[in-house]
Amino acid sequence: MRDRLTLIFLLIATLGGGCTRFDAFNVLSPGCGHSRVGNIPYGRLERQKLDIWTSDSVQPNAKVIVFFYGGEWQAGKKWDYRFVAHALASRGFVVVLPDYRVYPEVTFPAFVDDGALAVRWVRDHIAEHGGDPKHVYLMGHSAGAHIAALLTLDPHYLQAVGLDRSAIRATIGLSGPYDFTPFPEDELLFNMRPGGPIDPRIQPVTYADGSAPPMLLIHGAKDTTCAPSNVTSLADKIRQHGGQVDTIIYPTRGHGGVVMAFAWSFRWLAPTLDDVTRYIESH
């Protein structure tokens, strides 16, 4: 009965006047006990801003999670994902939600460059907000998992901002594209000619060399947006090169359910929050 009522509420919230699907996740996510420092610039451009979320009981030198949201590299805003921040902050983490530039304002690799700038800011300033700059973890969902994976696997992004991959303790990808063929509507944002060859630089699997920080790849077996083969391909190549990677596949979940499960009333969908917490605490 609880599951049915929750889904009915979600349907009403998403179909109601002016509402988005995120409203349901956020209105059902307990906001009390959390603090936000918002719209901090990490660069000079309008979308180069981030929010920092902590629980009111956060301990000094807390571990830090930088979460990159999805949206097909074309949409999204950090405010929509406060349900993720609430969930992770409730486990004692300092949570950073950056916005980043999206298509058509920019094309690849500008959104990954923005991610690197955000990590540089975190490394330099997160101690001022109670976080430990030596324990920074990247996480992302969908397009955000793609950004996090490239920052982890392709060293040139962090090198461009004066860091190396040791700045990342570990990375968690949720429902990410790692070895993929872009949809036709995404070809221009990846600077491809329609129907042209895929640039290997857009593929995280290209850079799996075994020397990157550890990764956890979480995916839904029923994901029809980013096929589970993305996880298999990337994990196999990391292991072939002697790297560290763990995978978790939720057998009944699709693309959205993995991240929806952070929302307080949707945690029955998958144990994403518990799995993420356990992994970070072990690394």
C-alpha cells in the first residue's frame, strides 16, 4: 500500500500544474536538519556555481562527495537534486552539487572542464566548510556519471587545473554511459558529423589504464537509456589493466530508479544510499 500511495503522489506531482518530477522527490525529502551554502562561484561564468550541503550534526573533517547530476548534457540544475544532497548529508558527508554548462551553450568537453574546475575549488576551499580536502569522492548519475568517469580516468582534465588523480579518493557512477553510441540528437553536442565516427575521447572506457582511483559502478539491469553493457565494458577493461572496480546491478531497476532511490519515500526502490555509504566508508 505504501508503494502504491507513493507512486500515486509522484504521478500527481509530476502532472500537476507547473511541477516537475523533481518536486515529488524533494517535497518528500526531509529538509530539516540540513544546511546549505548556495551559489558559490567556482568559475567566472553563470553556470559555474555550486551548493554545499551539510547536516547540522556533521563532524569536523567530514568526507566530501561532489555529485554531478544528469540531463543528457543539455539540462539540469543543482537545486533539483537537493533530495540527493539531503540523503548523503544525513550519512555525515559534506555534499557539493555543482551546476555546469550544457548544450547548446557549449559542446564537449566544456562540461567536463567545468567539472574539473569544481573539483579544484573543492580541493582549495572545502576545509572552510567542514570537509576534508584529502577525502574527496566523485559521484554522478547518467550524464553526470560520464563527467565523473572522465575526470577519474582521463588525467588531462585535472592536470589542466593543477591537480592529478590522487585528488580523488574514489568515484561512484550511477547509470552512466561509459562505452556508448550517442543518440542522434546528441551528436552535435559531441562535435560529431551526423552518423559520423565516434570520437574515442568522449568514451571513459578509452582511458581505463588501471592506475585511476577505485570506482564503483551501479546500474539497473532494466536500463534502456544506458545499457548495462556500459558497466560490463568499462569494468572488464579496468580489471584487465589491474585497476580497482566494483559493480552492483539492481535486477529490477531502470535508468531513473537508481537515483530516485535517494529520495526518502522512494528508498524502497533500491539500496543505493546504503551501497554508496558502505563503499565510501571502505575507501
